[in-house]
Amino acid sequence: MKTTGLIGLFTAFASSLCCTIPLLAVILGTSGSASGLVWLESVRPYSIALTIGALGWAWYEQFKSNKMKDCACDTNKSFFWQTRGFLAIVTGIALLLLTFPSYSKLLYQENGQQVLQPAQQGTQKVAYVTIKGMTCESCEHHVKKEVAKLKGVSQVDVSYSKGAATVKFDSKKTSIADIKKAVDATGYKVTATKTL
């Protein structure tokens, strides 16, 4: 039981890495690249299935071993990690990790974007940036935070579901190339840009 329960916990952790790494980057204040983890999204369904299978097997083994205890056939003393309580804790943590993408947005604090300096008349532009690789709201906040660091950026709206960002910026202080570089630094790939 100990091994299969821990395998379930490990695979649940692995399936949530694509969303926890951007969150950690935002919390720690680093740009942190997620490019090495984008591939995890494609294997996430398999790691979820492996997690459910491993935990299911651990619960099956737990109930099966309980029948042996009922008949007084088993005389070995059980350790805590062999109990239902430990397995319930592991299962709970695994479920929290598996569902992390659905509640990750709750962990971000929305601080109102501060405009460093008001844009001069006629220098305010809006860029629409298409981004590949975002998989959840953690990615969205990661991109938003990095682009907001640029001088002259007054507003950033990012949508992982659309795979795009809309950036309002002062063209005398920053450029579309700077915006692209900031997004690319997060590990996601800019596939197209256009000025609106």
C-alpha cells in the first residue's frame, strides 16, 4: 500500500507541474521559464489515469488486507503508513494536486496595474499577441506579470483560453519586440503580433 499510494501522490504532483511552476515563478518574483514544462500538458491525462489507478489499487489492497485482519490471520503490527488514515491523507493531497488548475486563480492577488507615467497624446498603442503553450490561469498570470514589468505598459489582459494577450503601451517607451521578448522569457511562445 505504501508504494502504490506514494506513486499516486507522485503522479498527481507531476500532472499539476504545468500549473504550479508558473505560480511559483509569480510568488517568487522571478521570470521563470515554463518552456520545459509545456509538454506536461499533453501527458496530463495519462498521469491522471495513473494516479487514479495507483490510488485505486492502494485502496483495494487496504480493503483486501482488512479481510485478513478480520479473520485474525495477520499477526503483523501495522505502521501508520499502512493504515487507511495515511491513505486517506495521500488521496486528499493527490486530489488537491489533480484539481489545481481549476482553483489556481484563487492563489493570485490582483494588484491594480499601476501606470508608471501617463502616455503622451498619440503614443498610446494596443498590441494583440497570440501566445502558444498556456494551459491554465497560472500561465495567464505569469505572462501578465512579466509584460506588466515593461516601461510604458499601462494595461495587460491575458486569456489562456484564447491563447492571447492584449497590451496597451506607450510606443515611445516600449515596443512590440519588447513585449514579445517578455512573453518568450516566461517560456511560452509568441506566434503572432499585430497592432490594433
